Amino acid sequence: MPLHKIPTKIKNDSLVRKRRQQIFEAVIKLFSQKGYHMTTLREISRESGITLGNLYDYINTK
């Protein structure tokens, strides 16, 4: 599913695009280094600079 079609609680579209891009870049880096199954949401949070709680506001699942 394209990132722009994933439901979110955040209403500011430009902020959503910016944060999702940060998350996407972190995910690509971590998945390429560790693989999907060995990457945790906590690591994605840390790498993207977005708190774990806020991560769920932008993307519902790993």
C-alpha cells in the first residue's frame, strides 16, 4: 500500500509526509542491515528520531 493511503490520526498533511519519509528511510536502512524479522519498532523509532508512541500515529504496524 502506498504511504499516502495509510490511515493516520494526524491532520497536517505536510507533517505526515515528512514524518513518513523519515520512517521510510529508517526502515530501508534497518531492513537492509538486519532484515525485516530482526528489526524492532523501537529501533525504527530510534533511527527515525520519532518516539515510539508517536510512530503509531503515522504508521499502524511494522
